[in-house]
Amino acid sequence: MMNTIEKSSPGPPLSSDFKRPLTSSALPVSVTKQANPARLIAMSDLNSHSPVAWSSGLCDCCEDVSSCCLTCWCPCVTFGRIAEIVDKGSTSCGVSGALYTLILCVTGCSCLYSCFYRSKLRGQYFLEESPCTDCCVHCFCEECALCQEYRELKHRGFDMSIGWHGNVERQKRIVAMPPSVQAGMTR
């Protein structure tokens, strides 16, 4: 199946700055910002599947203080939200977060579970494996890795607090809205 990028039409803009490769269940990535060519992935990157850089670094946790605090005190919630988006709604935030907490309490190695989702996220968006392997990143910097993944999904236009199904509904409402027509000149 060939991946393509869809750009905003010249008509009324959908206020979309990036859309990921289209699949049968693709959700446009961002629908709230104006087009920014610097954030678009080049077509050659998609065809060659060459990895692209993360939108923020592993240690850039203070770029989003609220998600940093959430991850610091409730990593199970952050992980659950990431897992729900990465799994495209097939698992809920609550189930993933509860399983993460159970693994953490029983074995203390929840990083082995969460590194699987980092790999899955990287595969979906062709992200580079940096600064080291996914397992090492999660084993040594679990909270930083979760924050980076959370920021990446937010950067790609997801509202993490409403989950996958909420993002799908939000996208349907935005796409279904008729374009605004500006009135002509009046006296």
C-alpha cells in the first residue's frame, strides 16, 4: 500500500499543518494550527521510510510542564493515554494504565511493557531510535521517555485528555463544518 501526504486544499483551509500517511483508519494529525512547511514530512522520507527526528528531545520535559507533572506523579495515566492513541482505541486508557500499574507493583519493571509502545509509536510515525534503543531509554529514563512520547502525540495534533475516540469525533466535527463565507463589502 502506498503512503501519501494530503495537503490543505487551496479553498477554505482545514487549518491542518500535518497529516500522517493515510491508512484505512488514519486520523489527521493536527487540525488546529495553520500550515507550517517546516513540520511537514517530505515525500521522500515516507517512500524510503528513513527515520525522522522526534519533535522534542528526551530531556525536554519542561516544554510541557503539565504533562511532566502528570508523568512524575501518575505515570500510569500518561502511559494509558499514550497506549490508547497508539493502539487507535483498541485498548482503553484505563485498562492500559491499570496493567502498567500492576506490572510496576508486581515486578517493578513496567519499563519493559512501556518500551513496546515506544517501538510501536516510532513505527507509526517513522521516528528515529534515539538516543539509544527503546528498551534502554525506558529502563534508564522511564519518565522522560513517557513525557517525550506524550509531547510527540500532542505535537501531532492529538488531544491526549479525550482519547482516541474523542479525537476521531473531534476530527469528524471539524471536517463536517461548512466553510465560513465572508460577507461582501457593505456600506
